[in-house]
Amino acid sequence: MASDVREEGPVSVDAVIERARGLVPRLRANAEKTEQADQALPENLAALREAGLWRIPTPQAWGGLGLGLRAEVGAAAELARGCPSTGWLLMVNSVGRGLLQQTFGEETVGAVYAADPDVTIANAAGTGCTAAKVDGGYRFTGKIPFASGCTYSAYTLALTTPVTVDGEPQMALASVLLPTAETRIEYVWDVVGMRGTGSNTVVAEDLFVPEERVAYHALDPETMAPEGMPSATHTLTSAANVLAPLVGAVQGALDLVKEVFAKGKPVFYTTHGSIADSAGARAWLARADEHVDTAWGHLWWAVDTLEAALEEGVDLSDAERTRVRMRVAAAVREARAGLAASMDLAGAGAFATANPLQRYFRDFETGSRHWTLNPFISLEDRGAALLGQGAQASLAL
């Protein structure tokens, strides 16, 4: 679909984040409908398009805003204050565009953006997939589960797909850019949180994909590392991206609790006429705010560290990357503690289905289990890196 958003000159990171912030009231009002639909609402998608948020990481030469990780993270976090699922979907699209731009040739990328600068791209690793070489391209068969946003995305990027030639497995993997309209979707996303992401399974059966939309990654015979894939430092940015809507979600919950104080909610079976009259409650609010503020600090530290490395064109060492991962894990812990304190202040009523706080709680607890945030593997790898004990357990980060 051709974009109806006008081309823009340079836009600052702060301006983009402010655009996202301006959508929070609308997203909050639509959050329940988004969850009930089990996918993004067309109204929300149109709002992101109108604000130019899909274009954040795309170079200006291809009609984008040409901004980096800080803008991606800031915008996704702000959207999540209103609707964690919508913030998550912006994050997924930013990651997808980054993978497209780092993995495929300029001609392929340019053609995708020429057709629609606001194109949306779902992405995930496939299961049981194969890319069989044929004249002019490949025939792709397999399933791509947890493909957030696949119900509306123009493309689905299937990662780490085994390659065959004449039926024989090759020492190679492929990244395959599939037109989602030529696949089918299995609606299997039935979870308690992040329901609005529509993270269903994309299925392709003997689908022809032209050669220019398949990135071939030969495997190093000694290390089995795939060639032509983004560096480990580039891949690690996905952890910061994933963290962003989670911290934003917890901030959104804290925002609602502050409104509870402003409305004068009573504290049952106490002498306090309003929760704001309670010194204990005010201290508990301060504790919640401190936890959330600390989570933000860890997130922005990770962004600063990663952006500096990317700008300098250096790949972080195992010790440096595991330090980032530990800070990300710490951010999740602090965010969880802040959310718990917020729920304490809101009381049992926060878990009523009519109360939006329970949705923030469910969305956070679901999203924070994403593989990029795995705390015990981060801890394992950090210990190994500190002692110089060789290969990391994580295959990607």
C-alpha cells in the first residue's frame, strides 16, 4: 500500500518521542479493545503511520527518519504507557527494519521502501523450515511462530532457515523475506498477556521466493558462525528494544496509581480518609517510583553503551556484552519491583477485569519472559566471561 504520509526533513529524537507520547491517551482508551481483538486495532496502526513512527530506523534516503536505537526505544516505551501491546509492535517493526537493512542488498531494501516507506515487517526464527534452491530463487516451507504483528505486516522475515540444494543440506542458513499475503496464519496466540500483539504463527508451503529476497549465510566450518548476519553487538540491541515497552508499561501502571492518589481513594479499615493522607502509602509510592526510575536508568545506560559501539563500528567483547545483558536483567527486576509496589497501592481491586492495571501486570509478566531477557542465561554467561571460560551459552547475544 502506498504511504499517504508526506516526506519529512530531519526530525530530532526528542520530537519523535514526543509524537509517541501524544498518542498515549488514545492508546490507553483503545487498550481493552486491542486485547479483545487479539491484534492491533486499525485505528492504532493508522495513528502510528500518521506520526511517522514506523519509519524511525529507516535511512532518510529511503524515506525514513534516519534515527537510531534511542528513538526506537523512547518511542516504543512511550506507546507502552498507553498500550503495552502497541508499544511492543512498534518495537518488533523497528527490529525487523534493522534486520532488513543489515541483511539484504540495497536494491532489495530500496524496492521494499519505494513501495511503502511505512511498510511493516514481522520477524522471528522459523521451526522446521527449509529454503530449497531452485532456478531464480528458493522454495520456502515451514512455520514462523511468535510472529508479532503478522496479521497486518506486509512481510514476515524468517530467520536462520536451513538451506538445501537438490535435497542435500548445505553448510548455510538463510534469512527469507516472505510476503505475508502469500502465506497463511495459524491463529494460535492464546496467552494471558500481550494479547494485542497477535503473535501468531506464519505458515508457508513450497512458496517461491526470488533470490534477491533471500540472504544466504554460509556457516564457518570451525565456529559454525553464519556469515553476513548482523554482529553480536547489533543483535544485542534487540534486548534493549524488547526492554523498552516493558519499562514503558510499568511507567504506565505507575501513572494510573498516581491518579488513584489524586482521586482520593480511601484505605479501607484505617483512619485515613484518602490514600494520600497515609505517610506509609506515600512512602510506598516513592519506593515504586524509585524502582521504575532505576529501571529507566538501566535501559538508557544500555542504549548509550550500544549506540556508542555502533557509531564507532566496534563489536563489544563478551565481557562488555554480558555487562549490558546484566544491566538489562537488572532493569527487568527493578521494573517488576516497581510494578509490584504499584499493585500493592491499588489493592485487590487492581485485579478486577475492568481495571486497566491488571492488563499492565499481565502484559509485563508475559513480555518480560522474552528470550532476549533470559536472566539465568545472562548470569551464566556473565560469570563465564568474567573468568574467561570461553564460549557463551547464548547463541545470539
